[in-house]
Amino acid sequence: MELTHLNCSICLEGFKVPVTIPCGHTFCKDCISAHWDAKEKDGIGPQCPFCNENFETRPALKRNVSLCHITEITKNSHAARATPPDQVGNTSAVPDKLCERHQKPLIYYCNNDRMCVCCQCAVVECKNHDKVLVEDERNIRETELMKKCGEIRRQEEETEKSIQEMRENIAKAKVSLEQTSQWVNAKFCHLLKVIEEKQESTQHYIAQEQESTLSQAEERLHTLEEKAEQLRQSHERIASLCALPHSQFIQESRLEEVPQMKDIPVDVTSNLQERLTGVTDILSRISKLVSEDLEKAVCMAVGQEKEGSPQEKRPVLAVVPSPAMPSYPTGKEGLSAYRCALTFDPYTANAHLRLSQNNRRAEHLTSGPRPVPTHESRFDHTWQVLCSNGFTHGRHYWEMEVSKPWAYLGVTYQTIPRKEKGKRCMVGMNELSWSLQLDERQLSAWHAGRRESVTGQLQLQTLPLRIGMLLDCEEGTLTYYGEGQQRLHAFHCAFSRELFPACWIGEGVSITLCPA
């Protein structure tokens, strides 16, 4: 009697690669695929040919592993029943070999010798050995193989599941990676577009201001030239009067007057730099983010960090407004090529500070303020001193020895407040100055009263500390270096006026300017 539930309801034959669809019915893989292909040509969506359940999309066809095994067993069973009578009882289509020595059937399996033997071998050679019938040993081995087969099937199913999961994960990864790529590219494109637009509008504004300023100056120049021409004509008329007879000279000289004209200012000034302070500050921060922070982040992401000397590890300095890299010399000279000699300005030194060593050393006295003459340049309430030297162009490098880490080292414009109380007069605490704060716990960079943590570290094992500073006026950078010229921090700004080195000195601290 045939088992009809093992037949496909489409081809009405035994299953060939049975697959189960979402409604629970099973068909041959080729049968259901051909059925759906034919329906699709007629414009009909996928549905079960048995219960007519419709599916939104064509279901994925997965092999019904259990039904496959049942079908196989059934086929083998049918084949066994169809075996001729003279072969009934044979467990294999291939006849067993005979014993090579006695030419008798191998009916026993010797566990000691691990081989099949005939009855004569079993009585003589394997008399006291552990023996079983070949059929029993086969049954034991078949049972073991069935267990192994079951384990293989289990691993096969798990592997198939892993393959499917891997394919899904690869598809998800492709989508995620593509989305990340598109997001990064979109951000870069957007930033470039915004920067280009703002550059265009700013340049247009600068051009307008330039045209307006120069136009007004040209008008004043033209007025001055007209005044000069009137004065020249008056001078010529007066000279011609001198040749007239007395009576005519007396009569006409009374009519000559000195031209009365308003004073015309000759200075050509513009507050464009001040009006663009917000723009230049933002450009400085963007420049630092791009040239340092973004550079470092990209290098870490793509694994381009390289070992090398502290000089080699110094990142490319950001520049405002020019994007070119400063061409500092390498080799033996290094930063020393820009070394300059500095001295402190005694007229700026706070009363708590004493200068010595030809004004190259400044010490904060613990005994209190000393009597000093009043001067408009002096810092009255802030423990601060400026250097006599100012810089408007070029590159300049100097080093300072600090007795202990309680100081602010930086540069400032000449117009820094000097008479106020509070932090506003300190270098780095206003829009006019930049400084690096030396502290035992952490380095900090200051500008306009805003603090930024510095990742560089000071070597506190040996005092005094030697700090190097490189000012590049054209490139708009102020860079700090520690021991061995290890880069500590860099400021980026479009410097607009003369800069003076400045030091705020804590109580009991001394700072010495190193010779060039």
C-alpha cells in the first residue's frame, strides 16, 4: 500500500527535494517553482496550489530535511521488498569475501584481532578471543553510523543556517558600509560647499570695504592736490605783484588773500580686521580641527600612526589665511635657525617682580611688592611682565627656563589692559593675547578667557622646565615645545598687530630668558 502523504500533490509522485512553503504544505522544489513561474506569466502572484493561500512576495524555498530522510528510507524499503528471493537475507549487494586461508565464509568478528574470521579460525586461532557474529557487529556499527549520520545532519542544518545568516549579515554590512560612505562624503561635500560660499561672500565684503576705503582716500588725495594747485597759483600771483609799480602794487596787493581750506586727514585706516575678528577666530578653530584633530583621527582610523622622533611626530601646523605648510628647516639647526635674544621690559614689570641678569631673569618676590616708579606701561595689579622685543613679521623662536610649573607663557598685543584688577589683564584671558598655563597637574591653553586642555605632558622630574616658543607671524601660528623640542600645543590665528612675549609669574617662581 503506497503512502500517499509522501507524494507531491502537483506531480502526484514521490517527493524529489521536498520544500515546505509558509502555509505548511510541501511540494517538490521543481514542481512548485514551475507552477509559480507559469502563474507569474499570467499575472498571478504566488499562492499555494493546494489551499490557495496568497503570498505578498515569492517565498524562499528551503529543503524539508526531515521529509527528505523519510522519503529516502521509504525508497530503500521498497527496493528491499523488490529484491529477488534468492537474494533475501543478504545485507549487501556485494557478496562477502571468503577466508583467504580456509576458503570459508567469514561469519565471526574477532574484537581482539579486529577482523572477520571463518568458523575454523574462530576455533583454532581465535579460540579464547572475544568474538561476535558478523551480523551483530554490523548492527552495532550501523547504529554508530546512524548516530554519526544524525550528528552530521545536525551540523549540516546548523551550517546551512549559518550560511543563510552570514549572507544576511553581509547584505546588512553592505548597506551599513554604503550608508557610512555616503554620510562621510556628504559631510565633506557640505563643509566644502559652506566654506566656499562663506569664502566668496567674505571676499566680496572685503573687496567692497577695500574699494570704499581706497575710494575715500583717493578723494582726499584729489582734494589735497587741488589745494596744492590753489596755493601754487596764489604764490605765483604774489610773485607777479612784486614787479608792478608802487601805486598799482599797493592797490592790488590788498586784494590777495591766503586761501582758507579745511584740514584734510591723511591717515588711511580701516577697522576691517576688528570687524572680521569673529570670522578669523572661527577660521583658526576650523583650521586646528582640520589640520590637527581631523588629521589625528584619520591617521588613527586608517592605522597610519608611525613611530619617530618628537620632531617627526609634530603635526602639520594649520595656517590662517594661507594653507601652505611652514617650511621649517630640518637637520642640526632645526628651530634654532629662528632663535632670537629677548630681554624683559622693566617699565612693564609688576611691583612683585624683580628683574636681574641684565633684564633676562624675572623673579616673583615672596617678601611682597617693591617700590617702583609709576609708569603707564606697568601692570599695576597683575603679576606680569612683557619683553622689550615686538614682532610683526617673520619667524622667531625663544626658550624660557621656569623654576616650577606655576606660570602663564604667551604673547600679546601692546594694547593689553594693564591697570585693571582681575583676570582680564592676564595673558590669555582676553582677546588680545594667547598663553600656555604651566601646572603640575595639567597643561592648558588660553585665549579670550577660553580654556583648552593640552595633551602634552611636562617632565617634572628635572627642574627648571625649559619651554620653547615659535612665533610665525605670516603663517599665524604660535607653537610651544617641551624638552627635546617635543611639540606641546599650537595656536592658529591671523595676527594683525605687533606681538610681544609676555609672562605671568606665580609667587616664588622665576623665569629666565635663554640666550640666543
